[in-house]
Amino acid sequence: MAPKFKEGDVVFSFNGRWISYVHTALAYVAFLGALFVGMWLHYHKIVENEHYGYPDEWFPSVSATIGDRYPERSVFMVGIALTSGPRFALVSLYYFLTARPNSSLPKIVFWVGVFRTLTCGGWTYVTSTDDHNWHDIFMISYLVATLPWTLGCLALSPPNPISVKYRKILAGLFFGTLVPLIYFFIQHKVHKVAGAYTIYAFFEWALILFDVGFDAVTVYDFSSFEIVVRDVKGLSRGDQKLLKDDIKEKERNQPVIQASTFDGPYNWYNLSIALADIYNGFVFWSVLTSLGLLVWYFPLWHMGISGYEVAVMSTLSPLLLGIPQIRVLAIKYNRWLHYSSVIPGLLAWQVSDQVNRLGMVSLAVWQGSMAWTAMWFAERNDSGRLQARVLAWMVGLVLSSIAKFACYSNNPVWPVMKAENGGWNWTGFLLAIPAVWHATRPVTTSGGDLVARQVKRGSGLMAGVGFGGLMFALHSLLSDSSTMISWTWTGYPVNGPQQVPHGAVTILAMAAGLLIGVSSPKILGSWTAYGIGSVGAMFLTYYQDWTGYYGGLVFTVYVCGVAPELIKSAVQHNPAVAFGFGFFIYNLMVLFHVWVVAYAFVPGGPLVREHTDWVMISTMLQIGNGVFSALTTNSHSGERAAKVPRGRKQIAYYLHILFVLQLLAMSLAYLRFPTNNYQPFHPEEKSLTAGIWTIHFSLDNDMWSSERRMAQAIRELEIDVIGLLESDTQRIIMGNRDTMQYLAEDLGMYVDYGPGPNLHTWGAALLSKFPILNSTHHLLPSPVGELAPAIEATLDVYGTQLDVFVFHSGQEEDPEDRRQQSEYLARIMAATPRPAILLSYLIVKPGEGNYHTYSGPKSGMHDIDRSDWDRWCEYILYKDIKRTGYARVSRGTITDTEIQVGKFVVGQPADYSDTRISEDQVSPGLRFPAMFRAEGVRGHRYHVFDEPRYFA
């Protein structure tokens, strides 16, 4: 072929659009060929799922079609192998088409495309049968990479109206399909609706068509190429602009565009600085959120105020920055101030003595609060750097919440964690040392651009009040992604969000608020936004299920978005006033929100009893003070950080990291999505093993998080249904944790959390191997003492409906409370026509007082063992179900209360005779595990009567 340009000859050439044609054809052949073969040879098998088969389900999903059956699996694999060559060529050609000097986005999109292609090969050739975990890892990686690939291709799209149009349409269809796809998947997986999986399958196949179709649009762009590669139109030489360039020119004043992008090459050193800054923020939040948990250990064991509560005042160190000499030293030696926080905070887990461990964390919080305040104050005249520091601190909170989401609501670097219970303490510490060094590097700047000294400022005291309210809002509701969901939980059937997967939605709302806050600070800094945020707070406080959660999301966006404005205002004042006093307000709020539930144990408690609404109103009024001050102080600074190139460039790196963190949260939500296919331990016997345990807020006798040890004991005792008391840990003082997440997922059980943390109880939860059909949460009469929670749940036990009650009565000091509670519970137990089991904490001696109300004609319930006279707290009662065994198992060092366990059989008549039989007369499937005899294991053994009891 004759040469077309002087630079060389074209030895062989074909138009680039053939790459698109071949890629599209082979990809569709791979999927549709497998579908055709599968429906031809194995139709009834591939439409069947774990719940239903034909005719309820009549169309196969993608995974069932391309899965493990021969020959459709081989058809698919061969098709994907043939597609891989054109696929790599397509990704490469798109890079050649869009590459520009000093532009990093085409390179990023190219490597995302390569990564996507490799992970496609991963989930294609590593089936779920070969290795389920790696198959899921490859699949979720591919799905997550689809988002940046799609957005990147759109941003880089050449200004061809046809290709831009089809890319937008297909991208919209792809992401729009995800909503009904997820909905019908939940209908199938959670609600087990017949036919839902078939509808899900249609949407799943639509995703394939749209995904491949999106890449097929390159046929309109590649016509400018001939292979080997000669650009016949000069497009790749930068003669024409890309769509992203047009957007940036036409919409240069759009704040989100300006805040998240910048011109010039991607600077990996600056990216590393942003990573270090954010990790430093993560460490601060990790240490701060661990303080309350360590403090809680002491009143928990003292059963009242212990004196160690004073440690919550460790945040007051910024008061010292009111002294000029100390302020100068704190700024000059800020790096070492950070190290003096990081080292004791992340190494405290090495100290076994609980008092000393608390002392180390208190020191870390003291130093960290001063270090961050001094850092912000030092940057007060440079809007770009100040914005970056505040972003690092806030994204650090997001990262902390994601880390807890990944680790079942425990932060892996907390001092209550270690390798044995899921801690990553050494990893966290070793990352922190270089991160602090990098984040606190000396920087030379060209001068300030914020408020001059003579300009009028708002009130420093009001700025401090606002900062205190902000700190409390962030810590109490957003330091864990499940806290607000727990506020809105009402039980079964599920009518609202669940901790998994919707925790990722909370994290997304945090990120959205931050993005709006840094790109359009005047919007979220206004009174209008404050009003909207207050309405969201009201809905979260007074409503439940989706309505309450939607209010919580509005509140989340507002609080995270207004944070940069409030801090930017506060740094313009004396740090002792704005931050020292602000942390004092925060500390008062921490005590306030504990007082509303611990009113029976603290001075003045009855005055604020059950008034979470007062806590929320106070929080919003405090934030309102900050907004009032900020509107004056910040009115002269403008939106400089997001507009000047240097500030925009700094901020963009933090926002890009925030975007990646959102993809990580989405991946975790996918990987942790509940399977809901749980099985009891002995279905062949139709047995149900029920237990009751008071778990002391998942903090063991030696101040370690105890979820894993609890799970091991429950699993080894083969418990199918268990009531857990003192289980609500969704407060600052308890670490804003959710113990049930780990127990439910690890043990494979459904969970009902009972009354939420905003209902002022210490918690009651239910875990069940059997589906929970319906549940009602009760707050029993408590005219004087603490509120008594109860769960009334109906389970599907081998096709028989059975009611389970989980209950924690009031204190010994309040006999009238306990009398009224016994009457209330007896009424609802007597009212059920179904077999029933009570798993309870009653505070009564057998045969005395309220015992006869719980067990007797009033309730219709029977004691599992009337001869067991040595009880006071825990009891198991039952009616209309056959009881076969009863055991009491010592607590070990996990908590202060034993485990009581009862065995029952469904479908046989109840026998209340108390006739005991020997173990060799009992079927093996109805026996208690032998490992707990004699000395037992890990401190757990059969005690009191030293062996289980069995009944005829």
C-alpha cells in the first residue's frame, strides 16, 4: 500500500472501527452463546435457585448461565478468550486517541481499563466452585472499576455528538439499571419472593448488554485511526479538544468541577502528602473514639461513677494555646506533638493494666487535640492549606468509619483490639510513623489570603460553641456507619435500612456533604442549609424506618458540609476560646447523651431522663451559634480555596482519595451482603437450642473487645436462638459499636437489635438461625428506674411458628418497676396462641415474689427447671413446646454472667413433669456438647450442677 505520509509507509492497514466491531461481536457471542446452549441443554437446572425452580423462576441469571455447567461454561470461556485481544486493543486505542501532554487522566483511564480486563478474566476463569472468595474479589473489583472507566471515557470523549450522545445514554441505562437490580435481588435474597430472581436476571442481562454497548460506541471514534497506528485526522496530536476541556471552559464557574479538577500533570508526591494527611486524621479519630470505650470499662465494673470518667476531659488541651509561649512552641514543634499523640495512642494495646492503658490513651487525646488545633491555627492565613488540613481531618473520619464498616464496627487499631480479636494494631502503628512525618513537613508559602487583622470577626465564643456542637454531631452519629440506622430500626418485617449494606449509603452521604462543603461553602454555610439540616435532625429523632433514615442522610450531608466553614471561622479566633471552650462544650454533650440513659446511676440524671430530643436540639442550637459567627468571619474570605489554582490543586487530591474510599465502601457492602440462607445445628432432630446471656457491652474482664470469643462459645454450644442483654453499644462512651454485626455474620444468624439507642435502654438483641417473621419492640413500665427493653419475635421453626421473648427487667432497687414489668410481660406472653420461649433477666429468686407472675397461670409459661433454686438473674421459660435439656455454662472472662441454655424439640407434645433422664437415653443430636464437661474450654464449663440436665 502506498505511503500516506512522509514519516513512513503503511505496510498493512485497516480502519480502527473494526476493533470495536470485533470486540462487540465476540463479547455478545460469549454471553449469548452460553445462554443459548444453557437453555437448550440445562434449562430447568439453570433457572433453579436456592428458593424456587421452574415454573416460579423461568429465566436464568448470568452467573447461573456462565457458571459451572458444561458445555455452556466452555462456550463462555472460549468467547471471553477470543474477546481479550480486541479488548486490550480497544483500551489502548482509546488511550492513543485521548492522550495529551501534561494530562494524567488518559493514563489513569487506560490503566483502569487494563485492570478491568484482567479482573474480567479473573471471575471468568476462577469460578465460584474453584474458589468462592477469589471469584467474588475479581467480580467486585470489575464492577467497582466500571464506575471510573465509564466516567473517565465520558470525560475524555472526543467532541463527536453521536458518540457523546450514545455514551451518555448507555451509561445512564447501566447505572439506572442498578436500582431495580438491587431491589429485586433483595426481594429474592431477603424476602424470598417467588419470581423475583427471574426479574433480577433480566436486569442482570441488561447490564451486560449496556456494558458491552458502551464500549461499542468507540466505533464512532476509531474511524479516525488506521492500524498500524496512523492518525489520519490528527486528532491524537491535540489539534482538537476533548469533551472534558469543553466542559471546563464552558463551566469554569461550576464549583464542583473547579474543586475536584486541575490542569497539569498528576503529581504523585502531592498525592502521597494527601494520603499521609488523611491517615493522620484517621489516627486522630481512632484514638479519640477509643477513649470513651476505655472510660466505660470502669463504671461498668463499679456499677456507678468510678472517678475515671474525668478522662473524657482529655480534649481540653487547646485551652493552653491561649498562652502565647505555648502556642508558639505547639506550632514550631507540631510534628513532635503529633508523634506524642500517635505513639501512646496506637501502642496502648500493649499495656495490660487497664488504668495505665486508659492513661496512655488520655495522654494521646490530650496531645492530639492540641496538635490539630495548633496545625489549623498555623494555617489560618492560607485558605488552600487550611482547607486541605480540614479535609484531611474530615476524610480521616470517613476512613475511620469505613475501617469500622470493614471490621464489623470495631476500629482495628483501637487499644481494645489485638490480633486475636481482629486487630491490626502493628500495621496501623507502622503506617502512622511515616505518615505523620510526611504530613507535618515544613512548607514555605507565598503568604495569606484570608481575613486580615483589622477585618471584623464574629464571636469567638459562639465559634467555640459551634465547634463543640460539630464535634459532638460527628462523633455521636457519624463515627460509625450503623449508628443512625440503629436509631431507625423497628424490627421485622424489615421496613427500613439495615446496617449492611446501607452503612455504605451513610458513608456516601458523608462524602457528598464534604464535596458540596468544599466546592460551595456559601451554600452549606447559609441559614437556609442550617434550616434544612435541622429538619433532617428532627426526622432522625422523631421518625423511624426509611423516613427517619432519610432525615439522617440530610443531617449527615449538612453536618459534613458545614464542618469546613465552622472550622475556618474558628481558627480566626483565640484557639483557647474557639477550640478549648469548644471541646469543653463537646465534653458536656458527651456526658449529656449518656445521662439520658444512665439517669439511674448519676447525679441529676432524672432531670434529663429519656430526652435524646433535648440532646439533638442542643446540638443543632450549638451548630447554629457557629453558623452565626462564621457568616461574619468568613464573609470576607470568599471561596478562595476552591478557586485559586494552588488551592484547587491541593484540594483535588483529597477529593480523589475520597472518591476511591467510596468505591471501597461500596465493595465492602457487596462483600458483606447477608446471605440469609442460615441452617440450624440439628435439623434432623427438629431441635431448637435456645440461650440467654448478658454480654456486658462486649467488653471483657480485661478490657478487650469480646465478640470473637462470644461467637466461639455460642457456636460450640450449638445455640440456634439466643437473647443477648446489655447489647446496645451505640454511644460515644461505648465506642459507637455494633456487636451484632460480627455475631450475626460469623454465626450465620438473623438479628433483631431490639429498641434503638435513641430509646434509652441498655439493649436487648435476638440472634436466630430460623427466619424472623415478625417482631415487636417493647419498653416496659419503668416509673422510677431504668427502662426495661423487650423483644417479641415470631420465628419460622421447621414450618412451625414459635414466639421468642427476650427481656431485661429493671434494677433490684426499684421493686415497683419490676412488679409492673412482670405484669406487662405476663399479659403479652399469655396473649400468644403459639408455642413460646422466654429468654430473660428477671432479678428474682425462684418461687418468690414476681416469679409466680412470670411462671404460672398469669403468663401460661413454665420454668425450664423448677428444681434449680440457685438463680437470681437469668431464666428460661417456655410453653407448648417439648423441653429436652437444660444447662448452665460458666462465663469465663468474657462477662460477669453465665450462659443458660435450653434444648427443645418442635412437633412433639409439651411435657411439664420435670422427670429427668440420663444422657445415654437422649438422641445424640439432642445432647449438649461434651467439651464443656469437667474443666471445659477457655473457662467455659458446665457449672452449678456440673453437667447438663435432660428431661423426658
